Amino acid sequence: MKALRALLIGNGEPAPAEFLKQLAAQTDFIVAADGGADQALKAGLTPDLIIGDLDSVSARAKKCVPPEKLVFVDNQNNTDLEKALDWLCAHGANTCTLVGFLGGRWDFSLGNFLSLVPYAKRLELCFAGPGWGFYPVQNNRRFVCRPGMRVSLIPLKTCRGVSLQGLKYPLTNAALKLGGTGRTLSNETTGKTFSVTLQSGFLFVYVEQDLPAAL
């Protein structure tokens, strides 16, 4: 697979069809995690690949791709999200936008957030929804923006050497800890880009935006 940018669609809370189409126009390859194939079809999109344990995808969706693009993974020790990310890592993708993995059951939503931790060094990842994006960051990341966009940082473990540039409230070589978000919620962009860097740790960057815009 030569694609570098992937759109991964899950079977959680569905996104508006127009939003999915906008995301698809920015990517090279559409992957559906199991029943996410039906969400794609409802939006007028045909997945390039369907992967998972295939227990929730409809018979109609299975017929929309060639047999070799319907990938059954017989492993009950990982989720369909992890199966899809494993496949993308093995086939040359380097960025992935994820839609349809949040909403509904909180245990699934939180589990999906945490599932990204081991993949964040191998792929540039973003959970996306209409008007927002959640980005896992383990070292540094720069974002395209416009002035006045809301930005929040949520550390999932102790983070050291955290620096923020291009935001109303910058940080320089700061330490953040799990549960300590007093300095990192509801920041604001001041220009056309902003950056987040850290020496160690893991955090999510929440950005209010129209479409994913990390560099």
C-alpha cells in the first residue's frame, strides 16, 4: 500500500456524512473497523479495506469490497481499533484520522483513547469530530490554526519539559502530572500555527477546529 494518510472509521457514534466526506477527501485510504463499514456506506463512502473480527459488519457491507480487502483477524485479546492500527502500521501508513470510536459507552471511549498510546510513536494520530480534534503527543507536534481557537492539554502520565508556543498562555520546560490540568485547559491560539513539545511523558492535545490540521 502506497498510501500515507488513512481515514479509519469505527462503529461508535456516527459523524455527519458531509464531515466524513471532507475527511476522506484529505486522505489516501479508507479503512473500516468492522461495523464502521456500515457507517462509511451510510455517508456515501466505500471503504478500501474492512478489518476486525467481523462480528458487527453487515452482509451488505461485506459485499462492497473484494474478498481480499475483507480482513478477518481472529484475536479476542485486542480490539477492532487495535487490529486496524496494527494493519496500517504494517502497510506503510504514517498518519491516521479516527472517526466513530467515541460516544455511547464510556468504557469503550476511554479504552479507545488509551489504545493509542503504543501507536503514537509510529503514526501521527487524531480522533476527529465536527469542530474538534484530539491528538496524542509523546514528543512534539505543530498545528495549523487560526487566532482564537481553543486548545487544551490533558496529560495521561507525568510529562516533563513541556513547552507551548503560539498560544495565549505559553509554557517553557514545564512539568505536568496526571490530574493536574489547571494550567493547561482552555488555552487560546494567537496566530496561524502553534506547537507542543515535551521531553518525556504522554498527553492529548484537544483543538477546536473544522478539520484535522496537524503538520
